[in-house]
Amino acid sequence: MGKSRRWAAVCLAVLLSLSVALAGCGKQGESNKQAGQVGKEGTAQQQTNPAGEQPSSGTRTVSDEFGEVEIPVHPQRIAGVYLEDYLVALGITPVVQWYHPNWGKQDYLDLDVPQFDITGSVEALLDASPDLIIVDGVVDAAKYEIYSKIAPTYRLPENILQNPPEILCTIADLVNQKEKGEEVLKQYDQKVEDAKEKLKSAIGDETVAVIRLNIGDKTLALFGIENRYSGNIYKEIGLTPPTMVSEMKDFHAVISEEVLPELNVDHIIVFPSNGYWDSAENREAEKLFDSPLWKSMPAVKNGHVYQVDRTHWQSGAIYANMKKIDDLLNIFIK
């Protein structure tokens, strides 16, 4: 069974365990500490349905990384800070989109909603009047407390942060879109399997490296197989990493020009740390590619360097991963 199929099975198992937990949890003191799933029945505000169907209104209590939080049974205005990708995949438009001055935003989502500058005040988030906020690992206990004053806030459990399918399943449950979550995972699974076969036929065991051009200090960051943004091209899709990448323990590492010849890679996928390739700042940083050491690499000599859009290559979420697959097929399938 392929890994993506195993992920779909994991999601189903999570949802089945969730159903069991809900059926057996009627006491106020009980809680379920499984990864981000429902811990017990809601408070007295949540009505009990003898047939096991969810009520149309009310609240329920769920367990997240920091404890238990009471959330709407059917949230209508959802903010997913860093997690908008999953909401979009589920057919939900978030009420705000995160933005960082140094990183921009996830333009590939094509959202027309207010921006929330995560480095500034929470005014934009407050103005959006969310009834549920979902956050990932960048939100610590202090930020969590601030967000919780605006709306019920769910922080994803630490142990699922590197697993996009589990994140999708968790979010799908939180927003009452379990079936949609399963459907998206099936589509993703099929897309991965199709791409794996086509790419194997096209490039075989030729090596592929992912490099980020750091605009600010004009350095190069090599992404490892454990990188949450691009590691899926090796682990799921089956592309072959060069030895230097396969031996990396870090998510990414800045490499000097002198190290470039040691990379010995057949294909290079590269994107800027911010903005688009045609910006003045990025054109200036691209002068690094005039280096004789850069030009000495096999991938460069053979014209196998591919510039891609940073906004989905710097995301490891479900929809972003699908777009990366599209890029790989466009690059390698002639």
C-alpha cells in the first residue's frame, strides 16, 4: 500500500476512533487526548441526539495541544492562521488570510479576504469576527491566549504537524466536513500515484534538489528530505534526492558557493524566499547564478534548472502539494 493510501487509511481510522469516542463520552469529567480529535460531548449547551446525529447548533468540547476548548458545532466564520490551504481544499473561504512582511502570503490560494499581518496587532483578526480560530505550531501558549480572547481557538497537536493528511482530517472534523476531507484525500492519493508512475518513466533515478534563493542575504538554502515544504516530493512521489540531501538531518541548510560542486545533482528546482522572479530585488539576487561554481554543476550545464513559484513551494499543505505535483509534471513530462 502506498504511503498516501496509508495516510487515507489513517484518516479513516482517526474518524472511526472519533465516532467511538463520541458514542462513549457522556460524562462531564471525561476527555480524549488523541491527536486533536473530539474529547467528549459538549456542555449543556449542546443538545443530545438519540440517533447519534450532530445537532444543528450548540457547542462541543475538543482537545488540542494546550488542553480543552469549547467550539461551535457548526462554525460559520473560520480563521485558519497558516492553515488557509486546508480550508480552501475543503471548499471553505476563511475570513482572513495570514500575511508576513518578509514572506508575503500564499498567493496561490487566490483569496479575496482581509489580510492579517501576524507580526502586528490582532485588529484585523478581531474585525473579521471569527467564531472559530485554528492555528498550527507557530502559535505558542502566549499567542494562543491572545487569540482565545477573540474566539474559541484550536491549536493543532504537535505530533501531527508534519502530517498533512492528519491535519486535513483534524480540520475537517473541526468544521464538520469529514466526508469532504475523505474525498479530498482520495483525490490527493490518486494524484500522487499517477504522478509517481509518470515521473518514474520520465526521469528514472535522476536526482532532484530543491533550493531556495534567500533574497535578503543572497544565499542559497538546500532543502532536505525532512523539510515540511518539499520533503513530499521524495517521500510520497518517489523522486531521488542527491546524496547531500538524503544525508541531511536538518529541514534545510544554507550552503556556500564552494559546496555547490559537491551537490552533484541532475535537476534543480529553485524559488525565491519572497516575491516573484521578475521583481527588481529578485533580479539582483539572481546574480548569484552567474557564479562559475554554480555554472559548474551538471544540472546547470544541462539546462535542468527550473524556477517555480515560491508561494506553494514554501507550503506543505494539501492543496500546495497538489500544485507542486502539477509543476513537476509540467517540468519533466515532455
